[in-house]
Amino acid sequence: MSSISLTQLQDKRIVVLGLGLTGMSFVRFLTNNGLSCAVNDSRAQHPAFAEFADSYPECQLYTGQWHREVIAQADILLASPGVDITLPAIAEHISENAQVWGDVELYARLKDTPCVAVTGSNGKSTVVNLLHHIGQKLGVDTQLGGNVGVPVLDTINESPELLILELSSFQLETISSLTPLVASVLNLSDDHLDRHNTMALYTALKQGIYRGAQFAVFNAQDSATMPLPDFPIAAKNSCSFSQSTPASSALENSDAQQHFGVITHQGETYLAKGEQLLMAVAELPIAGLHNAANCLAALAIGEQLGWELAKMLDAIKSYQGLAHRCQPVASDDGIRWINDSKATNVGATLAALKGLAPSLGADQKLYLIAGGEGKGADFSPLAPVIAEHVAHVFALGKDQQQILALSENSTAVDSIEQAVANCKQRATAGDVVMLSPACASIDMFTNFVERGNAFAAAVTDVARKSSEELS
């Protein structure tokens, strides 16, 4: 790890790129420690600008574009995850000797907190929150950070026993000094290709999480998650999880009994370590085989931290899951309404469909609401799964036409409310209606939370109208 001290930053020309949540945390941290900085945000207007001017009048704010002179003069550029540092307007003007760091990188250079690092296209929020829940139940002082919770620099004066980091590909672009006790890439599917351009670059960024790791946990059913030889320590010290039997997920020349997977025994499916049955999947508090895989990943990571397996299994039973991730929406019509608004890419929707399909009876139908901002993704992998499991698709948003093309049994809608109303007309008791968009929400909503809340409100509204019609 390339450690530094605050005194080494005293005489540096520091420029913060982007004034979102992370950008503001950079400024707070720097000013609280007597360090000066300038800030550059390409937006012409934003509510944060007024707050910044009031709170930090001593800091110069440059807006409306990426200012080449400001960038070129920087010794250290502190980049927010939402800022694409490969843009020519930025990259072409960075000094040859300048350092480009994100907030996690700056934290890692200043403080050596024991940490776990988790990335992947899907499931990472569930896994890190589950790890945090398990750790708390086991009496470990854990703290969440990275792409979840508050920015890590806001917590740098705290000293948890274990920092659990969820890391996006955007954050991994600017991380080189992190030394996790355990690192994991859960899965990879094309996502954020509007920024990263190729799957190869996206995969390489995700693989970077293994760079300083002491141990790796990977997905045996996704070879791209296995640590590359470029990271020999992680590659040598690793184990896998899988939705298949642990034996099939074993590394070459490794003991299959050390790997995690799923075993069917006497007609029931179990989480397993090697041949050891751990817990029936039906007992898990979060539904779907994709969530069984998330639980296995958490168990594999926890075991490498020295956490007792039996106590972890007991802790899992009280985990309540996260909002907008295959979250049931209450209704009294017998229909299972599921809010999976966090499914912002194709892989997440595939996982949800495949995870829920086994729970459907022969007479139960599954209706899918999908669409939004596709971020340049290839939607074609959804087509065969939709053909096998989905009765009808309701498509909305910017990439509506691409969603409609996936199935002959599809209908265009203008809003979440219209989609829910259409589903209500078709579905009967026992059927499943799932919002799992496979797209980002920014074409129609502020974020996936607002989209999920709109879905839940629409379900409540159609239930109310139906009740009024019957009364």
C-alpha cells in the first residue's frame, strides 16, 4: 500500500472533479484538515453549488465545463465516481506527474482499516449488507462504505473492526492501494458499457479488486470472476460459491469440501459447503436462487474472516433484505407483486427471472415490467428466458422498442402506472407481477428508488380502486 500522511498533502495543488455526494465529502475532508482545493464540475447549474459557495467561500468553484487549465495545474485530482476521467476533456490535460484518486483510494492511503471488498454487476449491495448484518449479530464492529452508506472519508475518524466496501467499476477505476482481507467479484454481465465501451475493459476494472487482496471469493459459474494470474496471492488463496454442487465449483487441485454451492437432497434444495448441508433454501429470508448465491458468497467471505459457520447461518435467518431488490409489495388480491427496481442491467433481471421461476406452479403466470435507459446494453440474453418463463412483457422508457423486440407477447406502455393497471387486468390470484427493468431509471425517474416507490404506489392504487368497485 502506498501510504501517505496529511502533511504530505499540505503543499499540493488539489482539484476535486465533480460536486456530488463524493465531491462534497472530499471538500469537507480537505477543509476540516486545513487543506485547500479547487473544484471543477462540468454542469452549469446544480443545487449543490449554492451550498458549496455558502459553506466553503475560500474554495474556488469552476463550473459549466471541464477547465483544462485547472486540471493541468493539479498535483492531485480527486475524482468522484460519476466523473469519467477518460473523457478527452479531462484525460488530455492531466499532468504526467499528477495523481488521480477516488475517495476510497485516498482513504486507503491515509488509513489501514481491515476491510472486505465486494464488486460485481449484481448482488453486491445484498452481499455487503448481509455481511454487515451477520457481523453485527456476531458482535463484530462492522461498518459499510464505498458505494453504500455514507462516503468513506466522512467516517475516516472512526475505527471499526472491519470496513465492508461495496465497490462499483467507476470506483475501481481510481483504486490501486486497497489491501482487503477478502475480495470478491460476484458475477459479471455487460453494464455501464456506455462509459467503459467494452466488456474486456469492464472485466479488467472489476478484476482490479483482487490486486492487494489476501484472499479471493469468486463465482464458479462465471469464469470472468476468477482472480487472474496477475494477482497471484488472490489466485492462490481462493474459494468459490455456486448455484450448482460445490464439487463442480472446485479449483484445479483444490479440496471440493472447501467450496460453497447448492445440493438437492431428498427433493429439497440446500446451501452446502462441500458435501455438508447447511440450510434449506426454503428457510432463507430472501427469495430466489440468485439470493441463495448471495448468501453463499457472504458465508464464504465470512469464513475467511474467521467467523463461525453455524453462527453465520443463524444470523442469516433474521436478515430482512433490501428495498427494491425482489421486494414483495403488499396487496390483498392474491397476486404476488414484486419490486425489483434495483435491477438496472440485463444480468440483474436475468437473475431475478431465473431465481423466481422455480417457485412458480404449473398454473401460475409471471408478468414482467421492464425498460428505461439501457446504457448501451445487449438485451438479447433476456429473450430465451422470457420465452420460457414470462407470460407477457410490458415495456416502457427510452429503450422501450428493444424490450418489445424480445417477445411477441409484449405491450408498450407510457408509465409505471399504466403497466400496473394492465397487469392487474390480466393477472389472477397466484400469479406474479415483477418490475425488473434491466435498465437504469434516469430517463423517467430521479433514481431506482423513486421508480420502485412509483411501482409500489401504483400497486396500492389499483388495489384500492378494485376494492372500491367491489364495494
